[in-house]
Amino acid sequence: MAQRRFQSVGRRQALDEKRIKDSLITGQQEQLCDLVRSALDEGESAKEVLDVMIAGMQVVGDRFQKKEFFIPEVLLAARAMTSATGLLKPILAASGVEPCGKVVIGTVLGDLHDIGKNIVGMMLEGNGFEVINLGRDVAPEKFIEAAKETGAEVIGLSSLITTSMPQMRRTIELLEADGLKGSVSVMVGGAPVTQEFANSIGADGYADDATGAVQKVKELLQIG
Amino acid sequence: MASRLTDLIAKKRLLIVDGAMGTMLQSAGLGLGECPELWNIEHAERVQDIHEDYLKAGADIIVTNTFGGSPKKLKMFGLQERTQEINRAGAELAVKARGACSRSEPALIFGSVGPTGELLEPLGTATPHSLLDQFTVQIRALVEGGVDAIIVETMISPEEAILAARAAKSVLKSLPVIVNLTYEPTPQGPRTMMGTSPERFVKMLADQNVSVDGVGTNCGTGADDMVSVVAALRGCTRMPIVAYPNAGMPRMQDSVAVYDEAPDEFAEKTAKLADAGAAMVGGCCGTTPEHINQLSRRLSNVA
């Protein structure tokens, strides 16, 4: 009896894993939440369900990087992910599962662009990170404060206009002055930002899209 | 529909659009976090000077300094209450500049309408109705200020671009409207960040019965990557096509964006957009009156 039950759960689990991934990749929020709820009802661990969704989000990231997916597909998948993760959060917190890292993100002072930075934030969340999103037009001091308050390991700076890019350098200088350079890594990105620019201002990482940003944060935090 | 725009295209075959406004304002002293459109009021003479420099460089079309003039964009600077004043002033400055540079064939003035920075439902929270309202307020002021046509520029969302075009026609049915999207090269061909191809956009316009007077592309890339966009549009529409690329891609030098493409190189590459079928060519970010001057000279020599 016990044996049969185990097998049947095992089969369903394999089936649901694919369906969970697929509904995430196609951005079907309600379907995904239903599947997550029934997986939990059937005794799956929240951590395992989360890992399946993270794998799905990585597929979304890959397709975005290959330009098979564009903003709409990524946003819908990320929204489904956020909403399904909401179901898991209380359980994860109760069982002591920690996020794999904390990242403070924001668009720098003088820059009012929001969309690209938000996509990076959602992709990071989708990959198991806790994201503290400070919004746009964020002063250098605010980034440092938020990193101190939350104990974030990474600050992600976004700039979409060239005139706001010097604020990235200022943030790094301030971090140095505070003696935090080294313990908090700084990532930079945005349309006009390049690897050369990142090097020239002493940033720890640069990525040219949201998927690359997730990979870079993982690299910086040495997460496999 | 007869308009000065269609007449001029028929007569001259190829029209030169002006170059960058934003990067020119920065060189003129526009500071970090300042609202570029407010310069239409606070530094009107400098904006007018830029228009006049482009007219002297040979531009047939000048574009108003109202790219970020939607109420939503102005709100980021606490200026939404001044939407009407700022856009109207932008149009009037271009009219004044045209008056100051008399010539046999007066230039056309395109009122610039850029993205609101909001995403439409279901991706974002903006409703079609709210965007339509915003564009209508902006475009009405541009028309009051005297623009000859509206250019909807640098759009990545085809739906938002279409709403701007609808708003323009609702303000004045006879107002010519041109709609530009910004594309990037992908393995499947040019796509906007929303995944829209040039062909798909032209089909959307037709399917939704949106009447526009031209389609095109600007910003995002240099001229090299724009050739495929113009070719794709040429393959699916008979409407006039407009294309104005950046002066190459920006490179950062000492925290300042440098567009490396020199005027002669820019002119040579941008002339190929005319060969590919564009009826209006000019420059976007990083271009200067000298870029437009060389482009204009090259194309008038060819013609």
C-alpha cells in the first residue's frame, strides 16, 4: 500500500514539474498558482517547488538572451513567478530557507527609466534572490544606506541616459569612502553602459541584459 | 490626402530631417536631472539657435524639442500642469526659427511625441484611455503652436505608438502623422524590445484601421543596422518611410558619451538608407548640424 502510494506520488510529481515549468515559461499566472497550491497540498516541499520555478525562469532568461523572448514574455513570466513565490514565502520563511542573496537595485540619480531595472529585479527574484528595489532617480547615499540596512551583498545600478552615468562612479566612490568596497559588490548596467565603462569606474560587474545580470550576481556571490 | 508634407516629398523626392536635440542641449549646458523640454521656456533662445543651425545645415524638416512633453513625463519633473505651455512653446520656437531662415521652400515642422515611459495593461498599469488622453493634450498644444505634422518617435510599444497616432488624428483629422519605432537587430531580423517586426507593425496599422502618413524608425542603432528596417518597411508598404539613426553607438570616455561616427562617415552610411527606400533621412542621438550638413550635401549631389 505504502509502496503504491509512493509510486503514484512520484509519477504525478514528474508530471507537475513539467507543467509548473511550462506554465511559468508561458506566463500563465493563475494556472501556475493552482499547480503550486496542489503541489503543496500533496506534500511537496516549498523548496522543491521553488527550485522547479527557478529552473523555468532560467529558460525564460535564456530565451530572452537569444532574443526569442522579448519584454512582454519576460514580464508575464516574472509576474507569474512573483505571484506563485508569494504562496511559498511564508512556508519557506517558517522552515528557515534563506534567499540565496540580497541585492539592492535602482536607477541612478537624474534618470527616470524604470522598465529595464525592474526586469532585472524580477529575474533576480525569479532566481531566488531577495531584491530591494529603490525605484528610480536614486541618490548615491540611498544605495549605500539601503545596503547597510538590509545587509545586501550586491548593489545594482541602472542608467539609461549617458548624463546620469557619472552617478555610478559617485556611488562607488562613496562605497569606498565608507569602507564597504569589497564587502558589497557593485553591478552596473543599462543601454549606454559598457564593460569598459564598468572597468573604468571600478565596478565589480557588468551585464548587457537581465539574464547576464543574474549570472553575474551569481558569479560575484559564488553561487553555482 | 494632400498636405505640405506629401507635396514636398513628391517635389523633392528626398527630404532631410534635422539631427539630435537632446545631445545638442547637453552641449549647450543642459544639466543632470534637468527637464530638456523646460528649456523651451527658460532657455528659448538656445533651443531656437539649435533649430536655426539645422536649417542652415540644410534640414527640410525640423523636429520640436517636445520628445518628453507628455504629461506623464513632465510629471517626473513636477511640470505636468505646464504641459500645454511647454509643448506650445516648443512648436512656436521652431516656427520662429523657420521665420528667421527664409528660403524658397520653407521647412516643415514636425511636433515630436515620445513614449510616456509607462507600460500598457496587462504588462503595466496604463490604460489605453489614459495614454490617449495624455497624447491628446500634448498634440493639441503642438498644433496650437503651429506644427505641420506629428512625428511619434522612439516607440518600442506598437500599441502605444498607435494610440499616439489616433490622438493626433482626433485633434485634427488633416494633421499628417508619422510613426517611428526603435528596432534592434536580432537573429530573426529587426525587432522592437516588445518583439514587434516592421512588417508586423505595418499590418497592425492596417488591421486596426489606423491611418498614418508615414512610418519609420529612429534611434537605437547606427545607420548600418537600420538598412534592414527600411528594406523591410519598403517591402510591405507604399507609405513614405523616415529613418534617422544615431551617430553610431555611444562609447564612454571619462564618463561622457562619445558618438564616434564622424559627419562624413555618418553621411555616407545614412545615404544608404535613402538608397534602401527612405524618403526622409536625418540624425538622432550624437548627430550635429555638421552631420546634417554633410548628409544634405551628399544627397543633393547624388540626386
